[in-house]
Amino acid sequence: MHDTGAETPDAPGYPAEFAERYRAAGYWRGETFGQMLRERAQAHPDRVAIVDPAGEGRRWTYGELDLRADRLAAGLLARGIGKGDRVVVQLPNVAEFFEVVFALFRIGALPVFALPAHRETEIRHFCAFTEAAAYVIPDVSEGYDYRELATKIRAEVPTLKHVLVAGEPGEHTALAEATAEPVAVPDAPAPHELAFLQLSGGSTGVPKLIPRTHDDYIYSLWGSNEICGVDEDSVYLCALPAAHNFPLSSPGTLGALYAGARVVLAPRPSPDVAFPLIEAEGVTITGLVPPLALVWTEAAAQTPHDLSSLQVLLVGGAKFSEEAARRVRPALGCTLQQVFGMAEGLVNYTRLDDPEETIVTTQGRPISPDDEIRIVDDEDDDLPAGETGHLLTRGPYTIRGYWRAPGHNATAFTADGFYRTGDVVRLTETGHIVVEGRAKDQINRGGEKVAAEEIENHILAHPAVHDVAVVSMPDAYLGERTCAYVVLREGAAPVKSLAVKKFVRERGLAAFKVPDRVEFVTEFPQTGIGKVSKKDLRAAIAAQVAAAAAAQH
Ligand code: OOB
């Protein structure tokens, strides 16, 4: 038995004294995902685990999911994929997502959770940076052929030996062909070891990878289940992209499977797809980002579908306005639970029995009594109670460092291991957190995170561009959108806004990262010390947006 949490040459683990404390307190139960699924399958093999309504509609029982994971695990081992190997998983909301991740969990290979929206630039980075051995994709999803992307990436990344396809494989290997008769897994992962790498929303040039252990992540699952009332009778609708930390673990699909509940996969989160599923499957709980929660509350007024099974709607990923929050219960007849979480760890929920005022005006409080919260000023000094400042956190399911990023870790964490969330918050008298803003250089586009620096680097590659600053602009629907302020080179031929957007798109980026608006200026406002003042740029574009809105009314 090791003392530490996840100490590896690739990422800092939990110091031994903390790991001991978290075990002694009962947070870390010494379970792994592989065992967890086996135990559930043994306890209730015939209970439905996954409902995938796409295609002809599939319903996998716990027994079937367990067997499929075993067979795929054996097939992967036979192909030379094993413990510690990285596998980039880019699947939409299909049943195979769970077959694949549990097979990987079982053999100790690490899923790297890409989103379906990611394209060439992101996938190349994930595969190359993690030296991935395999890449798992759908054939075609939402009109996009992932097999072509895989062909390209495979030619560029020498470690990438296997491309596995859920569906028609083309020149690659079908998942269905990659299975074998179950075998005993040599060197199965231990609870304190890494389970997967999650993506950071990030504020730097390239997304950072978040190493999570079985012990720490499983604690966040059962901790969430207790707070959100998820038990074996629950039915969780996965409406957001399954690989994102929110629908994965808050309490999400993995929380639901931990509880022995049923997971229903929505291919898309729109009411026309989700409402019939809620009715047909008796969905009790789901999670949405704020823009979708707004769409749902509006659509609920006229839907012919019976949504009465729905007990809890979790809303998070971005700030949910108080006005919108107030509409949830009357419109959907369920309890709103605000969730303020991050893939790095810390997750806060309003509690089901909190007063309605707390539910609609705060972003909740931490899962764990051992989640340490500090609210500090720019000098890292603690602020008096109730004041607004930077949120730092440390605890039993918050990472101590990113994967293979020692330089970045030196600033993203304090010397004593607190993670700098980049969020600006205050605490209420009841200990609930109110998110007031953000200090990190990131745009939160309705829950989808865009790192300003990443987009700036891409725009700077345009031959006519001298300088660029990417900032958020207010948006009634998404909360924020992305605005790129561009200074052209002297003497460069004029460039149209559309051309800049096209340039970014053609560099092979997720569509949500393409700037929504491009403004050309001859110089940037400066701060006192001569840096670009993004604050002034944000204020300028906000004023323009407000003036345009006023002119329309
Ligand atoms: C979730 O995770 P990430 O890693 O995509 O993004 C984390 C960041 C937070 O640091 C914060 O800036 C923002 O997203 N955020 C919120 C929020 N929930 C997340 N900002 C304001 N209000 C909220 N309710 O987004 C995530 C992970 C697990 C559960 C829920 C969300």
C-alpha cells in the first residue's frame, strides 16, 4: 500500500499526510472504477445501466456493460495497450463511451477526455502531448467524419498506433472487432493511481491536462450523490457532452452508475430531443448550462410532454442569473440546484433543502467538510469574511498539479498546494459561495471555456495581423461571447472581420473558439505599466453592445 495519493513522475500527488487524512476520514474508500462496475454488475446484473436512444435504441444492463468492458479490456491488452498508456477518447453521447472508458479504467490505461467539438489542432495536441497509444472516435457524428481526422493525426503522431471507431471503421479498426475473450488483468490499477486525464478550461496557450485518481474522483461521485439525492431509483439524463466533467461527475453519469441508477443519453440537449426522453424514461435528474436551462424553461410552457418525473435540475458551468434561476421551479416543477465546479476538483452545490433565496442567489457550498476555501487579495492575503476576492482551494478531490506542466504548476498552485481557481467570489454568512467574476484570461461562452491566449496565438499567425487581444463581450443568451480586437500591420491590405474568423476556423479549432466578433483598431488602451488593458477593451465592447441593443428597442 502506497502512502501517497497520485505521485507520479508526470504530476504531483497528494502529500502523504493529506492522503492519510482523506482515507482516515472515509472520503477515499479504496475503490477503483473497474471494481465498482464489477460489484454493481454482480449485485444487479439485469438492471438497466445505459439507455442510448440513437439508432435502433439500445439498453445495456449492468451485466452487459460489465461484460463489454471486460471484452474490450482484453482486446486492448492484446493490442499492447496497457497500464499508464494514454488513449484519447472523443465520443459523442453514445453507449460505447462507457464501454470504452470502463475498459480503459480496468486495465489502468488513461482516457484523455476530448470533446466532440474538438478538431485537428486540439486533437493533434492531445495525442502528441500525451504520446497517446490510441484514439477512439465515432464514424460520423453531427455531419463530421472523424475517421478522416484520425487518418491525418495518425500520420503525424508516431506513438499513435490504434484508431478505434464506434461504427463503420473505414480504414481503421471497429471497436466491435477490438474485443477478445475476457482475461485476468495483470497489474490492475490501485485506488490511489491515476484514472484519467480531464481537460482544463484553461487560460493558457494550450489546454492543460488534469490528472484524477480513482480515489479522489469516486469520492466526488458519492459525495455528489448524497447531496443531489441520487440513489438506485434515479434516472440521470446526460444532455451535455458526456466527456465534460459536469455531466460526468456532478453527479453525472458516473455518479449514477456508482449508485446503481440508470443513465439516459441524449444525443442533443434541445427540448425536442430531451423532453420526449424525460417522459419515456421517467428521468429524475439532469444537468444543464445556463443558456440551455433558459431554453428549457421557455419550452416547458408549451410542451405536450409530461416532465413531472423530473425532481432536480442542476445548472452550472457558468453563472446562472438570479432572474433565470427564479423561473426554474415554476416552469419545470422541479428543484433547482446550482453547481459551481471545475474539472480540477472543487464542486459546490446549493442543497436541495436550502431556502429558495439561497438556491437562486448563490452557487452553493463545497461537497466536502475538508474542502479548504481561501478568499484572498492580489497579494495572497486572506480577506475579511464576506469580502470579494480570489478563490483558492485545496481538498480531497482537488488536484495538486497539472500533468507534465511543472512550470505552469509553479504559478497555478500556491507553495502549500492550494489551486488558484481564477474565480473571484465571496462567501455569504451561511458559507455559500457567490461567483462575482473572474481574474483568469478566459471567456466563458455559456459554459464552454475559451482561453484568450490560445485564440490570440492563432490570430497572430495571420500574415496581416500585428497584434491581437481577445476579450469577452456580454451576450443575452450565452452570458459572454468572444471579441477579438485586432491591430493590422502597417501597410497591410485591409482584412475583413469574416476573413479573420475563417482563418481561425481553418486552422482546425473547435467551432466555439472562433471569435464571435472582430474589431479593428490602430492601438490598444494601456494599463499604467504599459500592458494591454483588457479591462478597457471589455468596457468598450460592452458599451457598444449596449448601445446597439438600445438602438433596437
Ligand atoms: C465546470 O468545469 P470547467 O472545468 O469546465 O470550468 C470551471 C470554471 C470555474 O472555474 C468557473 O470559472 C466556471 O467554470 N464556472 C462557473 C460556474 N460553474 C463553473 N462560474 C459561475 N457560476 C457557476 N455555477 O464548468 C464544471 C465542473 C463540474 C460541475 C459544474 C461545472
